[in-house]
Amino acid sequence: MYITPKAGLVVRNPATGEILPTTGAEIPPGPHKAYWLRRQLDGDVTISMTVPTQPAQAQPAKSKTSSTTEEGN
């Protein structure tokens, strides 16, 4: 399961006691599944069965700089 906290909320993982990152975390199914389902029903988290893919980082556009020379000084 991939769990993402609602914006502005701090949600702890009951298995580790650590705070979930705002981007979410992959949580293995286990004895705390009921906890996560309750958090989802309360609107505290969003649960997805797939890990979201990271958008490809935009590569900077190659700028074409034309060198101009001054003639006729």
C-alpha cells in the first residue's frame, strides 16, 4: 500500500513511530492495516495500491546564444 497524508497533517506510522513524509510512503500490509483504513475513512490519508511514478525531471532547454561581433569601430 502507498499511503499519503492529507496536506497539513502529521501522521505517524504505528509500526515504526516515524512521521510519514508529505510525499507519502510505501507501507507493507500487516497488522496495522485496520489503522490505515480508519485513517482513510477519517480523511487523514489517501491509500493507493500502486506506487506513484516520479515525473521525469525536465531537462533544461538548450539555449542558442548567437555571438554577435561589432564591426566598424
